[in-house]
Amino acid sequence: MKTVVACVVGLLAVTAAVAHAASEIDMETTPLIERAKSADATVRREAVVELVGLREVVQQRLKDVVSDANRGVIPESAKATSIYLMGTLRLPGCGAIVDAEKDWNSAPNLWIGESKRMKLLTGTGKLGFLYGNLAVPARKSVDCPESVRLVEGSFSVDLEKYPVISSALTALKSQDPEERFEGMKTIYTWHRIVTHGMSNVFDSMFDDVYSDEVRMTAAYVLGEFRGTSDHLLLRHIDLKDEKGLLAGYPRTLEVDIPDTDYPCAVAVVKISGWEGPLNCINACTNGIIGKEMQQESRDRIARVMMAISPERARQEYRKQLDSFGSSGKGSDRSEDHLRRLKSVESIIMQ
């Protein structure tokens, strides 16, 4: 009973602390999110430059923490928090550094209070927490499909404009594990605010609020931040950047697919990875069979599936085919679903 009470009290304490941190970081981040939703294309682009730049600054600071810890400048245990963030934020640019940490056993180096609250904050299943080596699940989480490649670029952001983020990044190098945890919590919350804020653009309740141009910007940001919003993005799979509005946006990821002019298609490929290829594939399959649409749209979703993982796409196709029955007999709904599924067979089973 005492153990249960202690766990509940601990969870409430973490929840309250997260709420407090969220209020500060929310006040700092929300205005930037609103600018990214602006009807003015210039304002939106400026906001995207800031957002992508901040993400790259965060990524570089996390790398610096690991480097400083390895050189003995800061406690070795400090790098556990940063490696954990690399995986939780799914930062592809950190792949090499987490690879190099594959033999470092993080479990003995973590302060027990820090590790417990990490688990409460982001969920045990998020990274398969406490592997003994946080670099193992982090490496899997930062992976991208082979059709996605990193783009080298130079990003400059004035952190003085973002004192909450700046303080959080400084705290990640602290000697105090409590302070490091607070920094991690703030960065995690910032990332969540960005991805949730941009995902809302695609919610059906805002169909008459935001323009297609704003949705294209939101899709771009979600792809760069790898925000898990595949089902929302698939609702707008036919959204096309006919005027090249996104061409001048800063990018850290490039996708090699035929549908490069379709921001939502590109974003779905970017956000997939080890954590979500099957989930993304499932969402794509449901998008194909779940409702009537133009064949061109179904073909586009099928190409997205193949860009994520040809093996997974074919596996899911066969699974769905078996579930309906190759004869197509059954209810009218089942026959419709099977017809839609088979309409993309030439793409998936090529």
C-alpha cells in the first residue's frame, strides 16, 4: 500500500512540475507557433526558419553534452539525459553519436530519482526504458527510412530571444541531477508543444479556419520535427505545393520520392522510422481501404508506403488481403475495401 501511495504521490509531483514548466515554455513557444500559422507567407517562413533553427541548436547542444561528458568536463551521468532526449525527440542527426555510445552502460550512472521521473514523464514504452544502455533504444528511435537523407546546413538562432529554452539547454550540463532533469523536461515539453500545435492545423474542426498554404507549412514543420501525426497528414495527401512555397524553407531532411510536391506525403515518410514504420504503414493502408478517393490518391499513399519500407508494405498488403479473402466474398463494405486494396497492387507488389 505504501508503495502504491508513494508512486501516486511521485506521479502527482511530476505532473505538477511538468505543468509549471509547460506554462513557461508555452508562453515562449506559442507566439512562434502562431506565426507559423499566419496567413502571411513571409511571416510563416520566418517562423519556420526559427523553429528548424531551434531544433538544430537543441540537437547540437545535446551532442555537446555527450562530448563534454566523455572528456570529463561534466559528470559522465549527464550524457544519459541527453542521449535519452536524442531518442525521445527522434533526432536523425544524432545517429552517429548514439552509435558511439552503444557500449556505455547508462543504468548505474543514472540517479535513481532522475531515472524514475524520466519514465513517468515520457512513458516506459517510448524507448523501452532502462535497457541498461539508453543508446540502444535511442539509436532505433532516431533511424529514418533509406529514402530519407540528412541535409547539411547552417542554422543560426538568437537564443537570447528564447531564455527558457536557453536555460534548459544550459541545465543539461549541470552537476545537479535535479537541474538536469528540469532541463530535459523543458526541452521535451517544448518539442511536444511544437508538434501538437502544428498537428492541430489538420484537425477536422479547423477545416474552415486554415488555408492550404498554412497546412503545407504545418506539414513541413511536422516532417522536420518528426511529429507523429500520420493519420492527420493522410487526410490531406493530395495537398500540392503547386507554387513552390516550401522551396525556400530550411531543411534538415530530404525525401527521395516521386511525390516531392506533396508536403503531407513527404512529411509522413520523414516521421516514420524504427518506432513507427509499421504504424505508419497501417495508417496508410487504412487510408487506402477506408474511404472512397481518386485512384491517383490511393497510388500516392501506396508510394509513401514503399518509401517507408517496401518489405513492411508488402507484408501489410498480404496480411490485409488474407483478412478479406482473395475471393472478395462477403459484405458490400468488405468487397469495397478489397477492391481499393487491390487497386494499388501493381505499386506495392512490383
